[in-house]
Amino acid sequence: MRIRVNFERPYAIFYLGHLDMKTVIERGLRRTGLPLKFTEGFNKRVQLELGFPLSVGMVGEDEYFDFFLREEVDLDKIFKKLTEAFSNLLVIKRIKPLPYSARSITSFEAIFTNIVVGHLLKDVAQTDIENALSLISEKQEIIVERDGKKKDVRKFIDKLEVYNFTNPHFEILLTTLYLREGSIKMNEFESILSSLVPIEFEYVVRKNTLVIDKGRLVSPFDLNF
């Protein structure tokens, strides 16, 4: 039995990296007491597949993971066990059974809707931020250095606009793409924007995740297999 879980990662644990999140989820699943399926080999691990990674400093309101059971279990019981096991860590929103052979979430290209929350380092106007965002949008390429190599991240930026501005605080609506070639990291976007206007990010909220399936944008929860 394969179960897809839609959850929220709250601000309280936004400092965790992707591998730390995997550990949190694996330990939480063990606490459920459900008949989990484990990997083969000497060092057996809970068999699970995480969705798209969240960087350190990101809150996630529309996140996913899949896990596997050795036998059929009532969905209401699974939801109750998950809610109890992840109490004070993750918010379990909904669950869904999937075919065992369903494609993993990260095998799809995707589009993310993010809200960047930050503050000004100097007294500048909202129009200064808007002008900086326009300059970024107008660029044909944006080269960053990643792991000692140069990478064009412009293709991963879809939409940019000021979402809210109350000096010295601001929020930016940032829509990004997850493609076969990768995606943009939030620290890279912060570096790009801060080179144009004196700002600093506080945290980023990933509000929505949609995958690209046969030319359609669809929630990972609503994929048909």
C-alpha cells in the first residue's frame, strides 16, 4: 500500500535542511506503529519518497511525501496515526492511497508559488524594489556560481512582483520553476536582488506546488495514475 501525504512544514522547523527533514519524517513514521515497509539490506530504512526539497529558511504550506505499508490499513486510522505522530512538528493536511508503481513527485517538472519575507537595510521606496524586480525579469540570463561552476538561473524564475510593502518590511511574490536542469536556490535569488537594492531575506513561504503533467498544471495530490 502506497500513501501520499500532503503536509505543512511550519516556521518552527524552517531551519531544517532536506536530509534533516527526511530524518524527521522517518522517525515520525516509526512512531505511528503502522506496518511500514522497509528497504532491503543491512541498514534497513523506512521506505519513503520525499517531494521537492525545501531549502533552509523555508516554510512549506503545500508539501508532500509518499510512504509504503506492507498491508492494507484503513485510511482514517492512517490519518489519525500520522496526526498524532507528527504533532508539534508537521501539520498533516490530507492523505491518499496510490498505486504502488506511481511515479514519484520529483520525476515531474513543477512550478512553485513563493512569498519572500524580508526587510530593508536602508530606507528605500517600494518603487526601488519594483524596479529591481523588473531589471531581473528583463534579463536574458542570470549567471551564478554553484559548486564551482557557472549556472544560468534565469530560466527558473517565472514571475516577480511586490506582494506587500510596509517600510521597512516587504513581501515578494516569486514563482519559480523546477525543471530537469534544476531550479533556483533562495540564497541565490537573495544575492541577485540584494546586488540591486539593499534588502535582506528573513524567510520564504512556499505557498503552492503544482506539477506539469501532459502539459497541465496539477496538484501532486490530484495526479491520476
